[in-house]
Amino acid sequence: MRNYTIALFLFTAVLFFSGCKSKQKNPAWVINEIMVVNENGYMDDFGKRNGWIEIYNNSAKTQNLGGRYLTNDRNNPKKYPIPRGDVLTKIPPHQHALFWADDEPFNGTFHVSFKLDPSKENYIALYDNDGRTLLDEIVIPAVVPTNQTYGYLQDGIKYDGEGNNLATLLERVTPSSNNAILEENPKVVNLQETDTWGGMLTITSMLVVFCALIGLYFFFKLSGNIAKRMSERQVAKSGTLSAIRSHTHLSGEVLAAISVAIHEMREDQHDMESTILTIQHVKRNYSPWNAKRQSLRELPK
């Protein structure tokens, strides 16, 4: 009986301790995605390209990064203190915060005081406000290609069911966005299958642009002609000199002479030798109205 009791106790203890075996849990803050070398990718608010660090709020509540610390040095956990009081450091549930590793902290809250080195492993850690409590850490290998990121296939999923770390090279660069493809666009997938090199898409877009330009040309030309005809009709109805000019091929100088003659007749400043005013067109290579010799005086011989 005694042996049976001891065996039962040992069996219960084994079950208890095996059931209490701790598994790795995904932390509340996860360093989610990192780009080490950024040559032609995402730019910051100053138009510069640098490495960046994406941090993910892996909880169901809004958390504040203000007062916490980012570092790339195991011996200096307080290397970059994230400023307090910035409303942008309040990260909603399951959302992201992007920090630029450009060693220019005076450019703003999200510009840290260190850079990432592509020639070696990069250690990145996030510490709590006390500067001692580690919230999350990650080691980026030195083999990360240019313009490619390192992180987790799904946001915030750092460990699998057996506690293995799932960090890996990512095929898609997704700053401040979901790492996983939530839903494929069937149109995009179909286009990729039917037009692998993008030739049809390029030709179609160019045709659309050129057709739009041609349509705009004819539209403005037609509207201009209509506006011109409407203005000519209005001038013709007014009965002014502009109406005469709009319906004749005479030059402006001839019309000016006619206008002066009519004006002199109305003002009785013309010799009234006859009630008939005759104006004949003189064919000359120059206009006597703007000839400079008309204004010159000849000296007596």
C-alpha cells in the first residue's frame, strides 16, 4: 500500500511539472520588421532613405512607447530614449510604429541615435521605462540583402507552438503595414499570369494617355472656334468699327484712315466741297501712314 502511494505521488508530480513547462509567449511589444540597407525604398519625412525598425503593439489595448528605450548595444540599453509627450508614440492595438535608424535624433521622435551596420550582425532591443526590463530583442544576420527586410511572417507572431523563433527574411517590404498578405487581389493575380512582363499594361496606359491628349486638343479647339464665332456675331450686331473690321480683309491702317475721315465729316472739320466721300485703295509696297519720310522736312535748294 505504501509503495502504491509513493508511485501515485511520483506520477502526479511528473504530470504536474510537465504540465507547468513554460512555453515562449509572444511579447506585448514585438520588433516586427527591420530593413538594414535601404537604397531605393521607403523614404522618411526629410526625403532620405535609411534603415528602419518597425515595432508592433501586440496587445488589445493602446500602449505608449514614450519613455522606453531602443538600442543596438547590449551594454547600453538606454542608448536612445524615446521622448515622452508625443501623441504619435501612443500606438493603438495591433498597429505599428516606424523608427528610422539614421543617427539623427534631432530630426524627430522617430529618428534614433544609431545606424545599422550591414557588414555584421545587428542586435536591436526595446527596454522598458526603467532601462533594465527587456521587452523584446532581435538579432538580424549580416546576410540581409539590400532593400530586403528581416522579421516575422505574421505581425507579432514571434514563436511557434514549440517555442521556436520564427524570424526570417521577408519577401515583401511592408513598413507600417501588415507583414502577411491578408487577401490576394484576383485582378492583380490574373494580370501577373497573363502579362508577365507588363507589356500589355504599358501599351494600354500609353494609349489611354495619348487618346486623352488628342481628345483634349479637339475639345479646346472646337470650344475656341465656337467662342470666336459667338464674339464675332455680337460685334457684328453692335455696328461698330470692330464689326467692320471683323467682316473685311482691310488692314488696320486703312480702317484707321476711314475712321478719321468719318470723324472729321461728323465734326465739320473737313472741307465740304462735295457731299460724296471717295476713298480709293492705293497699291504701294509701303504704307504712307507710317512712312518716316512724311515727318521729315526738305531744305530749300
